[in-house]
Amino acid sequence: FPRPVQTYKDFKANHQESSGTNSSERVNATFVTLARNSDLWDMVKSIRTVEDRFNRDYNYDWVFLNDQEFDDDFKKLTTALVSGKTHYGLIPKEHWSYPDWIDQDKASEARQEMDRKKIIYGGSESYRHMCRYESGFFFRHPLMMNYEYYWRVEPSIELFCDIRADPFRFMKENDKKYSFVISLYEYEATIPSLWDSVRKFMQNHPEHISEDNAMDFISDNGGETYNKCHFWSNFEIGSLEWLRSKQYIDYFESLDQDGGFFYERWGDAPVHSIAAATMLRKDQIQFFHDIAYYHVPFTHCPNDEKTRLDLRCSCKPKDNFDWRDYSCTNKWFKVNHLERPNGWDKKD
Ligand code: GDP
Ligand code: MN
């Protein structure tokens, strides 16, 4: 497949119909990463892939957040690699500790019990603070307050295709509030009482529940029980203004009062997903077919060969997780009456 003899910028300019934007038309948006200093080398890989496939042409900022101070090595290298401005924030203690209504002995017993049952991250205290922080706080860190949209990036991810059209701009122009590339089923053992808590919130706040929402994606019986489908939140492009809205804050605070971030091990993925599926219209949630993505252990790779060649993708289509049994993306397509992409049933 011949590479055009021109710069990447020229190439994009010749593909206005598929890109239609450039860095002078940037949206008020930032990448955001929660990380430890020890994540540096895994983070470097993620930054390179994001820059190479997208951000070198857009130069969006990047906010790094940590419950401890970032060290100079972390700041020096990440600043060198990011084409936009970088900002480093310390998470305030109140956002990474136990609220006063939590019984810490009960929380500790729950961790030991889940550790004995070999539930993933079941025994980890820091993982719980992380999930609660991603669920309820990152979007109101002072460094995030000036931005309208965010793109969450974790260490050691990979992007396999060029991104020629600005997803931030797409989100804004089309009134999208949340997006995903991979969806799957949550482990029941991490969220036994989450749905009860959600139901209580919905009863107390019917005004926050949207018409034409995506309830059918997360429930197979009109909201009686949760089917455990969720968007995989290690990738997210979303609206910060939505997360900062009264609607979302009421939701988070109601769940937080019930204590499941500590007494169970509620993940930010089901928490964000349930919020999106109940409080947004379903057309405000975007599935980005063309953003090819990997976070251990799952890959999203476009089925359609033309897309893969046009976008110079390096992923193997047979690694695509979308239509496997453990994925919920099939359900997303059914609920939205979408046609699966060309080549979805190809086995090689
Ligand atoms: P997994 O993807 O669910 O296996 O969890 P990760 O270990 O990737 O953690 C999710 C995100 O939170 C990543 O961006 C991590 O770098 C970050 N993270 C996890 N634990 C901590 C922590 O204790 N402190 C900080 N600052 N970041 C954390
Ligand atoms: Mn991760």
C-alpha cells in the first residue's frame, strides 16, 4: 500500500471530507491521565502512540493527576513527549481518603474477604480510592475546570490507526457527551449492591432520568436488574460539563453515600456507564468504530478493510473483541438498530 509522498498535514488537507478540521479549530479539551510516578515508562508508550496517531497535528494539552507529587523525572520526560502544554496536579486529600460515614473496619474486612475469594483487585485499598476518584472527582480538579472535554489515557495503551478527524470536535459539534470503543460485562462480585443503589437514586431523582436513554443497553428487563454491561472506561472521550452537572453530581453523591466503593469494589466503568445510559439520550453516547485501541487484554480493531488501509492501521482484525461473547458491543448495536461494519463476521 503506497504511502503518499507528501507531509501528513498535506495528506490530511487532501482528505477534507474525512477530516474537516485542523489545529486552528481546536476544541477546549485536554487529555487526562491519573498515574503514579512508577507508571512513567508505561505512560511514555501511551503518549507516543497518542502523539503519533493524533495529537502531533492538534497539540492538545495533557493533565496528569496523582495522589502524590509527581517527581522531576516524570515531569521532564512527559513534557518532552507531549506536543501540547502539560499540567501536573496533586489530588487533594479529601478526594483520596475515606468519607466520615464509612466504617473503615467494615471496609477492611470486605477487602480481606474479597482477597480470599481472589477477586481482581479485591484486596486493594488504593484501587478503591482510584475508582472512586475517577467516578466522582477528576473532572473537578482545579486543573480540569477550564476545559470542556476530556480524553482519558492510561499507561500502556495502544492506538493502531491514524485519527484524522478530531474526536473532540466531533463530540462538541454533535452534542455527544460520552464515548467508548470497547464494552463488556462487569464481574458480579465487585458490584453486588450497585444496582440497588442506582434504583434508589432513580426513585429519588426521576427528574434526572432521560427520555430516550440507553437503559436497554444495561438492563434486559426495563431496569429491574442490571445486565452488567458497561463501557470500558480506561478509554473515554467525554464532556466535563456533563460530569460537573447537578445531574451527575447528585448521582455520584447518592452512590457514594451507600459506601459500595469501599464495602464492595465498584469500578468507575460501571458507575460512568450507568450514568450515561440512564441520564443521557442514547444518541449522546458515541461508539468510535475508527479509533483502534488496546488496553490489556482487549483490542478494538476496525473490521472494515478499507478503513484499516485508509487509516494505516497496524492491528490484526481477528483480535477485535467487539463481536465476542464477553463483549456488550453487539447489544449496543441492537439497541441502536445499527448495522455491524463490513467484515465483522470474517474469521481471519
Ligand atoms: P486496571 O486498568 O483496572 O488494571 O487498573 P490500572 O492499574 O491501569 O489503574 C487505572 C488507572 O489509575 C491508571 O491510569 C493508573 O495509572 C491509575 N492508578 C491506579 N492506582 C493508582 C494509585 O494508587 N495512584 C495513582 N496516582 N494512580 C493510580
Ligand atoms: Mn489500566
